[in-house]
Amino acid sequence: MSDSEDLADLRTGADYQFGAGAGRALFPPDEPVTIRRSSGGRPRQVIAGDVDDTPGSAEGDRVVTYGTDGRFTLGEVGARRLQRHFPAPASRVVVGEESEPFVREGRNAFAKFVAAVDEGIRPGDEVLVVDGDDALFAVGRAELSGAEALAFDSGVAVKVRHGVAGDGA
């Protein structure tokens, strides 16, 4: 399959996972991307821009990784693209400022620090961890539903995959 056919399929998958328009937000048609493939030829990672295929190059520009389960995990670039496309509170878990340094380091976000949340979040969803001003702290997987994240006083609300240093938005 060609890169353009794969991108069309990836856009469709992103729309399904994150909502209408997510595919074009993550993979704009007028912007070059590099698709890294598994040994079997399946898309594995999408990197922003044209990059060489040297292992480890452009890791900071990873838009998404496409899992064997057909779901995306977001890189910082992908998270920022979705954040710009979807207004708050979509796909977001808002935590208090006392959590900021820990979450930015890549530590998990705990339910007792959740201040607001997209109530449509389900366990297993890919989410953005932000503060009340929508500054991005991290990207990760929801461990609780939106309602549970607000209601619980203990436990992990988001298993953080990648902390985001500084504000840089």
C-alpha cells in the first residue's frame, strides 16, 4: 500500500478514535509526514515532516504510533495538534497545579488531583493532561472514565506515557 493510501486509512482511524476531523488535524494533507513501518510493512509510527529513517532520529516529532490493536498513541506533536483542533474539554483531563511538576516528568495523574474532565472519556482512551488554562502537561491512557476520575479520591486517573516539558504551546 502506498503512503497516500495508508494516510487516508490512518485519517479514518483517527476520526473514529478521537472524533470527526481528527484525521486531518493529525495528518494535514498539505504537510509532509514520514511513515515508519514494521518489518511486515504495516504503518507503525507517523513522524512530522520528511526525516531520514535512522533509528532514534526525530523522536520528538512523533505525531502518533499506530498499535497492533488499531489504536493510536499520541506523541507530543499529535497531542498539540488535537489540542488545537478540539476545544476544551474534549479528550482532556484537567489536573491542579500541584500535579504539574510530577506529571510533566512522566508520572501518572491521580484522581484526587483531577479538577475537570471530558465526561465522555472511557478507560483506555488516549487523553491529554492539561491545567485549567489548557497548558499541556502530558499524554497518556485514561484508567478511569471521566465521571470516575472526578468522583474518586484515590487511584490513577491517567497512566502517563509522555510528559511535556515547559509550556511551549
